Amino acid sequence: METAVIVLAAGMASRMGAAKALLSLPLLPDGGHCPALRGLVKQYRSAGVQRVVVVSGYHADVVEGEAVALGLKAVRNPDPQQGMFSSVRTGVAALTQSGFDGYFFVQPVDIPLVRPLTLRALCEAAEQEEAGRAAEQAVSGKAAPLPVLIPAFDGQEGHPPLVPMHLAPRILAHTGQNGLRGALEGASLRHVPVPDAMILEDMDTPDDYARLRFLALERQMLSPIEAESLLHLYNVPEKGLRHARAVGAVACCLAEALAHAREIAGYDAGVDPRWALAGGLLHDLCKGQPRHEEAVGELLRQLDLPGMARLVQDHRDLSLPGDEPITERELIYLADKYCYGGSFVPIERRFGNKLDAYAQDAAACEAIQGRLARAKKMEERLAREIGRDPALVAERALKRNCGAAQVNAA
């Protein structure tokens, strides 16, 4: 399936006071800065979308200069004062003239933090639609038109929509009333849920720009609500959700205790309770697969979330050199040991149950005892740093989590 993207970069940016396409954001994999347009192009190329059309208008010289530097096709909207839809039409006309006959994304340059996982999810949905249409055509000799695919997070529509080229004539003939939404009125639409709140984040003002500079640094991670969304997208059963939320709650409380102790001692916190919670939620996403902890790490890397992968890929067993600090990774590991389903269990009992189950297998018992020793060592190290028993923190967190669950159920 062939895909393209129309990047809309023709706006005046009167509230921003500068061309948004050239605003610098930390969009490179190593956290380095680059112009928003360059970062977007890298995102699309990493998702397999190579055909890029940049629509310029206001600030045309600098926008087109950046496009040329990236080896891109730039087309100029002759009437940018007519609004964003006029730029959509300009981009669609360019694709039509080139003979393109696939799906195209409509990507405003001021929504630059869209993750590759969203682009891939939309492309996969388009491939499913095309396969279904081909099968329907083969059986009945006719098929419904391909739909517009719209990403949605937590029930909210975001950008970019993925539009089939058969709708190009309708877009080119539209008067502009109600923009692209008006042009597509009556067309078939399908929402594609994605665990990506960044599809909702735009930058119209300097305050927005400041917020997105911060958010851009966190794109390799998922927020807790995004992690919950991913659990539901993977149809994790209620039993799995209960354990995931328990581990997340414990890891979050351990992170809060550790951050507090470090700050009192005059050190940088070094841990973020949000990441501990999100990682705890996702640690068993691939439960049931062989070596599920490695499987979830690989899945998250495939979703371009290497930061999340690092937190969860070793949660079954790990050790930490004495000169390396405890991070969210180790807290998620310990939190998992304190949770039996959604209930608290001391580490000794957690491993004791396994020793009982494998009592006739000497090799298995030796391995279990090794994991127990490493877990106890980590627990003791954390206890020294936070000045209290981590098990008590975990037990209190689960009582609080259970109470919150009962309130939500009511």
C-alpha cells in the first residue's frame, strides 16, 4: 500500500510570531533539537512513509528552504489567507497531478509530536481495509468505498487523518465551508484508537511551544493514561488488569518514597512516579508468551518506546551494581514481587509458594532461591535509602489502591 503525507506549513502563525515549521524541538532520538518540520519528516520516514509534500504559504522562503534541504517537494498555497483547507487542497492537487493513488496523511506542522506508533497503526488499519475490500469485491463483485481513518485517544479525535485518494475530487471541489471535515461530510469514517495523547497536542502560542518542548522529551515514554489505553488495546483480561494496576500503584508509591528521601538528603530525585506507575501497568502486557518480560520489552521497542522497554524488560529477575542508583526499573521489579494478583504478599511468601510448587525439581528450586536472594538484596538496599521497610509502603499502597477501585466500582 502506498502512502504519502501532506504537511501543512502555510499558516501566518500570528500568535506564535514565527514560522512554526522552523521552531526548534527536541525531536531527535538522542534528545537533540531540530526544526519541527525536520522532526516530523523523520517520524514519517521511520514509519515507512517516504512521499512527503510540504505546503508553504506565509513564511514561504524559509519553509521551502527547509523543505529543499530535506530533499522534499514543496508546493506553495497561492491563497494562504483563506485558511488551512486551502492548503489541504493545494497538497491534494499536487498528489493528484503526480498520479498518486493511495492513502495520504494530512499533517499540520503545529502538531509535531505524533508518535510513529500512531502512524503505523493507521497504516495497518488502511491495509486491513484494503484487504477486506478486495475480499468483498471478489465475493460479490462490488465493495464499499475505503473510509477515512482518524486516530483517537481516550475517545478524542486527533491528527493526522489518513485519507484514501478516491476522495481527492470531493476535496478539490469543496467550497471550503467547515474545512476538511465539511469536505468529507457523508464519507465513511473509522476511528483508530491509539495510546498516543500527542495526537491532541498543538502549538499555536509561545506558551504552547514551551509545553511541547517539555512533552517532546517524554515521547519515548507513555503516561499512565496512555499505558492504560495500551492495555485495553491489547485486550488484557480483568485478572491481568488487576495485577497491572496493583504493580503500578506499588511502584508509584515506592518512587514517591525514594524521591522524597533523596530530596531531603539534598540529592536529585532521579525517579519519576509517573514512569514507575506506567511501567508497572505495562510490565505483564505480554503475559502468556514465552519469556514474557523480554517479549514486552521487544514490543515496546517496536512501538518506538525504548524508555518504556528499559523499565519493564527485566522485571522477572535483575541485580544492580552497588555504584548504580535505583531507578523506576528496579522499583517495578520489586513492586511485582509484592503483588499476588491485586493483593499484597511478602517477598518470602511469594517465592516460598514457588519453592513449594517445584519442591521435586532441585534445579528449579536453586534458581528460585537465587531470585529470592536478589529480590531480598534489592529490598534491603531500598530500605536503607528510604529509611523504612518497602514492604510496608507496598502494603499501604495496595490498601489505598483497593479502596480506590471499590469507589470507582460504586
